Amino acid sequence: MCSKGFILVFLAYFSLVTSNLAPFITKCKWDDSKCIKESSMKAIPRFADGIPDLNVETIDPLNVKYVDASSSNIKLIVTDVVVTGLKNCEPKKVQRDIAKSKLFFKVLCSPDLNGKYDMKGQLFVLPIEGNGNLIAKVPKLVINVELDLAEKEGKDGKKHWHVKAWKHTFELKDKSNVKFENLFPNNEFLRNSTSELIAQNGNGVINEIGQPVIKAVVAKVIENIKHFFTAVPTEDLALD
């Protein structure tokens, strides 16, 4: 009886220490893009909810405290940003290139953004100023990300992916809505006319001054991907 109990305890312990740390990941061969894409599709909602045991923070909602989006033409500080909708991002293309140690993502997202802004300068060659609430709805945001990977031995003695560098681009595939509340607080005519111009040119506003904000959001997501790779060995992520 004791020997049977010992065997059961040993088997239970063995199953724990050898269990996959990320069971929601389907392990794929590096060149099986279809498998990798399908695995990513299932993993995104789980990842977005956060995985405390793997040091992955919740990214839907995603919080960004401070972004300096200023340029030579405008001073723009964005604070207390809350982004929602990232758990519904759809992977359009996910590829690994083991020869170049790269991982490529192309995802379609429809995020909503709420935050605070403080702005003064020129937008579309026109004067603009104000501070208050910032609201943006981006129905079709396509983000391309390229990760440069390396392999390092983790504290568990196993190989782990390490993100050495990354870069991104984005495209707007549908009309975006951007609203800066409290523009020109002392001039109702300028406030109304400028607000109308922005409402008609949401994509132009994002392309003109929103890039640092999008980069900050992508950076937060990648920071959590780094934490995930640090926690989970490559043997639990891929077949090669």
C-alpha cells in the first residue's frame, strides 16, 4: 500500500515538473506558418488576460502612463492612456525565420484609446492648443512587428528565446475617429472648426502625431512577450 502511494506521489510530482508551462500554445515546426498562425490566434486572448505565473501583465486593458509625442512643430504630451480591444486582435501572418533568428507578426486590431493630452503647436500647418480628454477609435489597425531573437540558457537550465531588438510599422485600413476635448478653451469658433477638421481627418491625425503613442503600446506588448519568453523554454513553444 505504501509503495503504491509512493508511486502515485512520484507520478504526480513528475507530471508537475515536466508539464508544459504554456498549454495554450500549439507547438509547431518553424516553417509551418499555418500552424503558427492558428496557435497565435488561440493564444492572443489568453495572453491579453495576463498570466501572473509567467510574469505577463494584463494587456487588455493596457495602460500607458506617459508618452511624449512632441515634434519640431508641436508639443504633445499624452498621459494615463487606457487601450482596450487588444484581446480581439487577429493574426494575419506569423512566420519564423530560423536562419536569420527572426519572428514576424502581422496583426489586425480594432483598439479604443482613452487618455489625457496637453498640446500646443501646429497640426496640418494650422495652430492648435488645448488640454483635456483624448478619445480615439481605430477600427482597422494593421501592425507589423519584426523581432530579432537569440537563445539563452535560463535559470531552469533550458534554452529560452531572448528578444535582442524589434521594429514595427502600422497601417490604417479604415477611417479612424479622434477627438481632443477642450481645444482652444477660450475660443469657441476655433474649437469647433478645429474639432471638425480633426473629425474628418482621423487617419491623418494619427499618422501626423499618433505614431509615438502606437509605438508605446507596441512596446508594452513586446515587454510582456519578453517576460513570457524568459519564463517559458523554447521546448514548450516550438518543435525545433
